[in-house]
Amino acid sequence: MKALMFGWEFPPHILGGLGTASYGLTRGMAAQDDLEITFVIPKPYGDEDQSFAKIIGACAVPVVWKETSRERVQECIGHIMNPDEFFYYRDHIRYDFRRIWTNDLGCIEFSGRYPDNLVQEIGNYEAVASVLAHSLDFDVIHSHDWLTYPAGIFAKQISGKPLVIHVHATDFDRSRGNVNPTVYSIERRGMDIADHIICVSNLTRKTVIEKYGQDPSKVSTVHNAVDPIPNAESYKKTPRKEKLVTFLGRITMQKGPEYFVEAASRVLARTKNVRFVMAGNGDMMNAMIDLAASRGIADRFHFPGFLKGAQVHQMLADSDVYIMPSVSEPFGISPLEAMQVGTPSIISKQSGCAEILNNAIKTDYWDIDAMADAIYSIVEYPAIYQTLSEEGRKEVNAITWDKAGLKVREIYDRVKR
Amino acid sequence: MKKINFYFQVHSPYVLRRYRFFEIGNDHYYYDDFASENTIRELVDKSYLPANAIIADLIKNTNGKFRCGFSISGPTLEQLEQYAPEVIDSFRALADTGCVEFLAEPYAHSLSAMFNDKEFELQVKKHSAKIVELFGKKPTAFRNAELIYSDEMAEKISKLGYNTILIEGAKHILGWKSPNYVYGHPYLPKVRLLTRNFTMSNHIPFQFSDTSWSEYPLTADKFTQWIADAPAEEELFNIWLGYEAFGIIQKDYTGIFEFLKALPEQAFKRGIGFTTPSEAAKTTPIDTLTSPYPLSWSGEEKDLSPWMGNQLQEEALNKLYSVAERVNLCKEKALKRDWLTIQCTDYMRYMSFKNAWGSTFDSPYDAFTNYMNILADFLLRVDAEYPTSIENEELNELLKTINDQEKTISEQEEIIKKLRKRKTNI
């Protein structure tokens, strides 16, 4: 079985959860011996881990036939692609893409990020997909998130191979209902044409069925997993007298930060032995600083800003409680990461990960009382802290990508004609 | 002659209300009365009343040959009195036939036997007084909440005057032995142990309407035939189950009530009679049973893990029983009542990861948080009565001084009088 995957991000150069999730899944699927994965991304940097999947950079695939020398190819894209491969692709250009601006090799330059001309970049990605669809041999096409749906569709139309799309988020999650019509139409078209739709949670599956009018029989849920943190044991809790309750993520409407501030003020009305941290940044940050001040808890409510890499794990390990009060979260990987370092998590019932976690406390995102109660309970009663910490770590370590990979494989087998 | 020894457990705890931490110290009411009443009402209408009516008929129609036992927990009796007094009347009517026995147990359906001997004793006495008050019969046989039992516990129970003890016929204490005999205690000669035949007992609540069960459907005919087919020397079949098996677990439409109605006739046809726990125990034990570790009637393991199996439960129980002595020194009525109601084993079970069936909470963590908040408030109240800064012994002394105050004063007055007399005499 050969799979052609279209993605947008790939570690170590990631901007959000999409890269981590598609990387984890691909690696999990690589455990299956008879599966060969080719992963296409707009712009690789050359330091990606290629041990389990072949990575093709869209920025190195020619879409317009231009005369060039082997040396020039080696010089420009040698760090990400073999020149032989380049010439092989060049021989398989079937359509005229001269309307698109290309460099001297006939390649399109991608940013690989989320630029203002994102829709144009998505269209260009489609052109690359056509060349790859003509040159490669594969049994199934797998597109990760809406940015890559058009590429997947084009590849399907050319090759006639089944298309599986992977919904990591929908525009309904990002916008709380005020969808962008362009994005919606791209998402909708992808779902309509796909042979099967994989969602990261039942919550997302419901959105796909209800808001995008999809036939439930072609929509499945494959929950995300989490990669083990390298040297998870090395993150030790710094001993301190006060308890630490942490929120970590973009401070935006979707993440429900205001509910966290309100819950904090309730807890602080009863006990002074707690500090609250809201790490990250976003458009609601200033409003949150105002809110904390107006509740009179600013002395115990801290905004350290955006944290990166190991800082994140250290922050999580130092915390006594991790909280994610998201209003709508397709999956939400961060509570799993907190649990990996033994920190109890409180999550909203409106997040996808709540569907698979038992040893985390789940409340409705608007239920400030329940949230405050859970925080109070964990900081005041050692038994519940201990149990959540130990059982949570055990539980999360058992959620692995290879299990998710097997489920995806089943879907491949089903759609393959 | 083979005999069936039925006893039905009637138990439904108070439903605890959602109690948030900011209410600690402000609000001392812990119960969701609406939910409690609803639960009781459903049990009463679908199970207790119809089943009681059938049992009353059976006793009448068989001239008292149908007999059985009941164990009704304290909180349940209180709730029945409050919400469904007609059930108390119907039990009273059953009691008056003389064919129904009521068993003794710790009042609060609690784990007190595991934690505090004094508390256990008080509760057993309170329960038996309540049974006498309501049904006019003093219990003579004992069954602990959840059939929790160990050799050591038997000493306490025997000391309280109960020498017939009902226990689980767990495989790890019976070994190759059959539960269908009366057994003795390894070193207390007076004690008789009745062992539950859990295979036969579980057929009724759990398999009666299970179409995937190989013996489906279960009929009275089949059930009594199994008993008749057992070796002739095995004469006692202890069939003990929750009363809600009739009408709640097995719904009316499954035919469970017809099963109950048909049992005596089918039994008599095969020469099988009925008995009550105390009557059944009036025989020489065939052997002794040793149970060094506590056992219960729950699950496959038959141990205490459903109530004290994880850290959450241990924390809650230790905190709860740490004030047992103090609460018993208190005189405040409301405090003492809450003390009894919050000890119910069900609240501990809701914190279990594998046995939380019937829980009113989302998760064991939710159950723990809610319970600990209630307990925190309760402890504050105990503390307000008797501050924890004073040691128990010291407190005892102080209380003694206060209680004996009158006596001491009058004694002193006597002495003063005598001295004065002597002075005037001089």
C-alpha cells in the first residue's frame, strides 16, 4: 500500500498543532511494514526527519518546463531533492502552468506559512499536486486540513485514486460560527469530493456532518495521540510553597480565557495559597489583564507571555493544575502534554480530547463554579492531586500514534478499489 | 429437607447535592431532597410496594410456609418514613405475620466496622432500636453493610449479642466447600456463619432477562430444579440480593414478579421449604470458616476495593473517621444526623474507578471533590464544637468536669454545711 500525503507543516518547523499531529500520525503509521508514505509539504528545510517517510518539497517540484543544468539544480535544491528526481518530475509535466510565476528551475516558491495570499498559495500547491499525481505511483491520497484539500482533489481527478481527507479543525471552531465563505467553500468542496473523511474527535465529526452536510457513513473519528516527550522524567517540579495553576495557549476567544480568570477569582476568594498563570499571547490578552485587575486578583495572576519548546514543558511540570477551558477545541493536545509530566488537567467538555481522557477533570467551559471547584479540590486535597498525576501519566502514555495509525490503515483498505 | 433462605437488602442512600467549595462554612445542608425523594419514590412504586404485596400474598396463601428476611438500612428507613410511610406500614404488616425476619446492621450502612469499634457498636445498637420501634421485633441475626466480614469482626459482633452472621460465600474462604451449609467460627464456638450462594443469588438480578445467557429464560421451575438437583446433604440455599432486583434492575415486563409468585409452588412441589436466617442457623455447623482478611459481597474479588481501593477513598475515609470520637462526644442533633448520613458506603463507591455504578457524579474525581467539600464543612462544624487543638483525652477530662459540675458543687455544699454546723456546734 502506497499513500501520498499532502500536509502543510512538518516538525521541526511548525506553527501550530497541525504539524505535530500529521508528523505523529505518519510516524505511527510507519510502524506498518507494508505501508509506504510519501509526504508532500510546501517548503521543507532539509532538517526534517525522513527516516520513516519520504518527504517531497513542493517548492522543488517543477511545474513549468525550463531548460536548466544539473549543477544549477544541485545548487538550488540539492539540500532537499536529488537532481535525478527533479528531472523525472520535469518529464511528467502535463499541463501548462505558465500563468503562475516560477523561478529559473520552473518551480513555485512557497512560504510554507500562513501568508496573506494564502488562497493563492493553496492554488499553487494544486499545480504541484498535478505533476506529482502524474509522476508517482500510489494507492490512496491523504490530505491534512483544508489548505491541502484542493491539491488532494486534483490528484484524485488525475489519478482516479481514492481521496481521504483529515479534518484537524474546521472554520467553525476557529471563528465560533462566523465562517469565512472562502474557507468554507474550500472545506466543503474537499469533503464533498473525498471518499472518506477522518476527524480528530467526535465533536469535529458532528460539525462535519451537521454544518457541512456530509453523509455520516463516510465520516470517521480517529483521535489524535501524543508523542512521548523526550526525557519526560527530567522535568522536575521546582519546590515552592504556593500552588500554581496554568493556562497555556493562544489567548483568543476560542480558548475561553475569560472563564479561567473568573474561576481564579472565585478560588482566590477562599484560599490565598494559589497563583495563576496565563501563558501565551493573542488578541484577548489585554482584555484579560484588565479583567484580572478589575477582579482585584492581579497580584496573583500572571502573564509571562509566549513560551517555547522546553520552557513549555518546564512550565507544565512546575504547575499543580493545567487548565484548558476551550469553548471549542477540535482535539487539544496540550492537556496530554501536561499529563505526560504528571500535572493534573482540567479540560472543557467541549474539547475533543475529553472524549478519550478519563483521568482528567472535565467541566463545561461556561461552568465557572465547577472549574473553580476542581481547582480548589486539586490544590487543597493531596489525594486527588496524587491520583490524577499518577493515573493521568499512565493513561496518556498508553495513547500512542501507532494505534491511531492502524485505524487510518483500516480506512485506507476500505476506500481502496 | 432442603430450604431456601431468602434475604433482601433494602437500601438507598440520600442523594448528596452539588456542594461547591465556596459554600464550605456557609451552608450546612448537604442533600438533594428532590433527587432523594425521586429515587425513593421510584424504588417504592416499581419495586418495594409491588414486591411486598406479593410476599404478603405468598405468606398468606402458603399458611406461613413462605418465609424470608429483610435488611433495611437506617438512611433508607428515614427516607421511607419521610417520603413513603406506606412502605413502613407494609413492612410492619409483613413483620406481624411472623414469617419475616429483620436483620441487624450498622445504622448508617457504613464501613464503621473497619475504622472505629465504638462507632460500629453505637450504630448497630441504633439500628436495632429503630427496627424495634418500627416493626416491634428485635433482630437476632447480623449482616454487615456490603456483607463485610472477617474473623476479628465476628468478635465485635458476637459481643453485641449477635451469633448468627451472614457472610459472602466467597471462593477464597470456602475453597472446595459448598456454601449450602451452616459453618462455624474458628475460635468462637457460639457463632454461626451463613454463606451466600452467590451464583444462584446473582441469577435473579443480573441474568434473569439476559438473552445471551445460556440458561435464559430463568423460570421458577428451573431455579427450584437446580436446588433439587444439588446433593441431598446440601440443605440450605442462601439466596440474598438487593430488593430492587424486583422491578428496577429487572423491570416489571421481564416477568420478574411472576417469577417470585411462582417460586413457592414450584419449591413445595420438589419438597423444598423456606426459612429465615435466624432459624437456618439453629443447627450444628458442619465445619469452620477462616477469614483473616475482610471480605465483601462485591464483584469478582469479593474484597473491600470498591470502597477503599484507591487513594481518593482512603483520604476521604481517614478524614471522616478521624473525628469519630469527637462527634460522639457532641450533643448537637443536626451534627450527629449528618455524621450518620455521610458515612454511607455508596459515597465511597462513587469514587471508585471500576465500581462507580449508580453514581450521581460525572467521574470519581467529581464525586471525591464534592464529598470532600461536604466533609470539609462537616469537620469545621465539629471543630467549632470541640477545637482540634485540644487532644481527645484532654477533651474527655474537660467534659467530665463540666458534666460532673452539678454533682461536685452539691458535694462541696454538703461539706460546707457540715463544716458550718461543726462551727456553730462549737
